[in-house]
Amino acid sequence: MQMAEQMELDLVEISPNAAPPVCKIMDYKKFLYEQKKRDKMLKAKSSQITVKEIRFGPQTDEHDYEFKKKNAEKFLKEGSKLKAFVFFKGRSIIYKEQGQILLLRLAQDLEEYGKVESMPVLEGKRMIMFIAPKKKK
């Protein structure tokens, strides 16, 4: 403690359960500041995964399909996950096959930008498929 006082630093207990207890002489405020700075840097480096959605109808026209495909490409290039789904309204549920064909076609068209995470699955009135972006080299 005298050594720490002479150096005008803090005496920090590292391992209190050891015999004898282990202590270190350091500037504690500076240590806390650097630790916060390190944590902030690590948090900044970690990326948040965003999920973008694209909605189709079972009988989506060619032009609408191309427009939505272009948006999907943009989302995957940005690094976002893509949730593509076909929404069946009322009696359109009888066109399940058309919805599945539409989603599989989208997956095939976006093959170079992302990979299919889950194949089309019908959940209630929605047929959902997830596409994850490919890693950049």
C-alpha cells in the first residue's frame, strides 16, 4: 500500500482467494477507461443481421417479379437476410403449387447472391422461404 501511495496509483486486488492475495499497482480509472474503449470497439466490429421481406401473390406478373427480384438482389448485396413469402388471400390457397414454383424460381435466380437457408414451407396463409447472403471473399 505504501508503494502504491508513493507512486500515486491504486492498489487493485486481482485474486482475493489466493494465499497470499494477489494485488497489482495501477491507475484504476485509466484501466476502466481502456476496458470501456475495448468493449466499444468489439461492439462496433460485430454486425447486426437484418431481415428484409419481399411479398408475392400466387399469380404475380412477370414485370412485378423482375422488380422484386432486383430489390432482393440489392438486399443480399448489402448483406441482409431475405425473407420471401407468397401470401394467399381467400380462395387463392388452391394455388399452393404456383407459390412454391415462384419461390423456387426466385431462389434459382438469386443463386449467385445468396444461398437458400430454408426451403418453401406453408405456414397458415403464407409460404415462406429464407435466403442468406453469400460471404464476400
